[in-house]
Amino acid sequence: MNSDLSAHFEKDFQRGPTIAVDFAQSTQGFSVTALIGPSGCGKTTMLRSLAGLTHPDRGEITFRDQIWFDCEQRINLSPQQRDIGFLFQDYALFPHLSVRENLGYGLRKHSAAERQRRVSEILTLFDLQRLERRFPAELSGGQQQRVALGRVLARRPQLLLLDEPLSALDPLLREQLRIELRQMLAQFQTPVIFVTHDRIEAISLADRVAVMDQGRIQQVGTVNEVFTRPKNATLARLVGIETVVPGEILETDQGLVTVCVGQTRLLAVAPSTPTRLVHVCIKGEDVALSKGGDRAISIRNQLPATILSLTPEGPLVRVALECGFEITALVTRPASDELQLQCGDTVTAMLKTPAIHLIPRSV
């Protein structure tokens, strides 16, 4: 991959770990990268360092043919010199300016005709024409978000950085705007890096994901790679895999392995690295439930299980099960109602072999 953005730097803090970023990415064409990780791991520090708002203590940052930051050469370009767009969590709209005036604020170096053209384009693309005379206090959260994003994109930055762009919105509006935000960003074909705590947000918006933990980027890959094939057990938990338990491979046969978890045996696809001790990772959405089992189904892993708890989560129900080890299933509410699931019920938990991800472990 041609790495147009290259960031290798460190930032020290008196309290907390040193942030040590080692990150490279192609920025040719439109792509969206989600930077995810627990609170305090360094996500926002990395984003602000890329933007020129935070000064690293060591290292360098380059973008295409331009040096943005080099500690040894004492180079540190301003956000304006880097030509980036940065959208803050609180949107930072000017309360005394109308929507139209907010959109045109960053275009003062352009001619009046060009400012008018760009603002009108944003008003149309973001469906803001009827709101152009309103002030921020007269807008809903979603409308404020569109104005803030439009103001940033009106400048045509070469890189767009978003710090938790949907966090200020209520859950229902956030869900509605996920798809809308991706569509708005795609119209400008500007590469995007955004910070989020929300796994669903990362899956919905991003093409690639970088997982950060304890001040370092631990894994970078496509959304599918990171969320279905994490590199270690810690990352598996960070990206939201519901079941991560220790297991031991007993035998291998034609690309499949028999794994022992407690007193339960599972059939899984053999890991790429030969090993005996593994972590067994199972996503809740990959666990199907039935009452009485179904031998007509070709699923190899059919485990007798007892329901420990049922927790509604929006359109889903989280089902905690005991099948020789604790496993979590995520089922739809209609499926739960149809099966008449209750605590203490005996069910069959069904797992396809490719749904079980095995990660080597040392002990």
C-alpha cells in the first residue's frame, strides 16, 4: 500500500502512558478509517497531533510530499498549513452567525463569487437551504452536525479528521445519521480519519479500522479483518467479541481442529499458526439457538446449553448460556419470542466451524 500519510511520533504525559504512534496509510481516493479503543488510550491525542493542535515530543509526520512535523528539524506546520479539516465533538459553530455565514466563514480568502458558489453547493448537498438564515441555537443536533461538517468540507481540505462526530447526538438520531454521514462524506472524496468509541459506528462508516490500546496502535485492517479476526484476546474483547475463553487443541484433521473448552469439544477451522493452546473467540451474532436441536441441519457444533440470563438490547436480546463454558448469543426479539426463551430453559447452541476464531496463547 502506498503510504501517503506517515505518522511515527511519541507524546509524553505526566499521568498515563506515553502515546507512541506508528501509523501509515494510503490517502489516494476516498476512504474512511475509524480509530477505536478504550477511553484514555490516546485516540484523540493522535488525531490532534495529525491536525497540528498537539505538539509531539519526538518523531515525525509526513503527508504525501510535505513534512508536517519533524522534531529534529524543528518543523511543525499549523493546521492551516497542513490544509486539514477538523470537526470537534461540540461542532464549534459560531452562535452569532447564521447557517450561511457559518458555512462561508473559512472561505474568506476566496472571491465573493467563489464563496457564494461553495456555500450554495453545501446548502444543496446537505439539505440546508431552508435553514440558511437560522442561527445555531435554532437548529436540532442533527442540523448542527450537518452545518459543522459542511463548513469543514467547504474548504476542500486534503484530509478530514473527525473527533467522535456523532457523540453529541441522542441514540435514535445517531443511528439515523450514520448512513447519512457516510453518504455526505463520499460526495467529496476526501480521505477521512475519525475517532469513535462506538463499534457499530465504526462498522457502519469505516472502510478500515485501527485499534488503539495503552497508547499504541495494536492492529490495522479492513473492518471485516479487525472485527472477525483480531490478533489477540485483548483486541478481541476491545472490538466487542462476546465470548473469549481459553481452549486446547486436541487433534487436527484436514484443516479442522478439535478444541477442548472445559469439558466441551468444538470443531473449528485450524489456525494459521500451529499451536496447542488457544483463545476461542465467538461472536454473539454467530450463535444460533433452537429448542431440542436439529440434526437435519449440517452445523457441526450443536451444544446442549442452559439459559443463565436474558437481557433486551434494542432490537436484540443478549442470551447468556452455560454449555460447559459460558457463551453469549445475540438473537432478535422475534426469534426470542418464537422460541419462548426463559431463564433456566435448556436449548441447543449451534455454531458453524468458520465462526470460531482461534488465537494462539502462551499459558
